[in-house]
Amino acid sequence: MVQGARCGTAAGKAGLLAPSACVYTGAIGDICPAPACSILHWQHKRETMTIERTFSILKPDATERNLTGAINAVIEKAGLKIVAQKRVWWTKAEAQAFYAEHKARPFYGELVEFMTSGPIVVQVLEGDNAIAKYRDVMGATDPKEAKDGTIRKLFAKSKGENSSHGSDSAAAAEREIAMNFRLDEIVG
């Protein structure tokens, strides 16, 4: 919060609202539309929200069917903001590094092969409790078990070709974002 700043609403100008009491409820990052209010909306909202970033992958089964826009619409409808996005084609070494924690598991080789079979879309998502929210938006790994309206229920081909990946913790999100984006590529 900017020290001494006030919301541009009449109540704010009159000193009747504390700076953090701006009544604007638009999207995070928007500027309050009230006259003379130059405070970014996130500066008002962050005091009461847990704004997080999470990492997302739209997998080869989704990109081969040109589903990027449709999946992005589901993400944005859920209130998450896409603050970075790029289409890439991972090398085997990149996929192995990303999924290193699964190296001992029986599906590791198949997973690496799948993730290098075509282009993927890597993303950084931001929003209130973004990690948990995006995992809810994706749905269960097996599309047969996913709730209606989730990405995997709507778009996944199978448990293995499930269209999306999302970080499962704050530590994983930090690591996965750093592996795929430079700081100057996150512009949200």
C-alpha cells in the first residue's frame, strides 16, 4: 500500500475510508477507476487475499488438438490470471529434469516420451490461492474421476494423456516456474 494514498471514491477523498478500504472489486492489477485514484487494485486487495503463482503445462495431447484457447478460457473463468505463457517443445533432457522426482516410478520413461512427443504450452498463473484453485480447475488425474467442468473432464484423452499439469505445492511452483521462465518473461 502506498503510504498516505487514498482511494479516489468520494468517501476516500473525504478521508472516510482507510487507504486499504477501496471499494473497487475489479481484476487484480487493474487501476481503480475512481477519479484521482492511482493506486493499483492489487495494492488494495493483497491485504486480504493470498495471491500466489503456480505453474501450468498444457500437454501435447491438448496442443495437438488446438485446445490452448479453450483451456485458457476455463482457467480465466475460474479467476486465475495468465501472467506468462509460451509454446515450447521440450528436449528429452528438459523433460527428464522436470520430472526427475518421478525417475524411480514405473511410468517415468513413458511420461518423458509423451512430454517430448509434441509442443507444450507452459504458463505461470496468478490468483487468490492459485495452487489449490488450479488443481481444482484441472480435476482428478484420471478424467473418468474428474468433476464435470474441469479441464481433464472436458479435454483429457486418458489418465496418461490428461491435457494439463499444475504444481502441487508452493515449493514445486517456485522450482517449476524457475525451470521454465526468466523473471523478465513474467509480466502479469
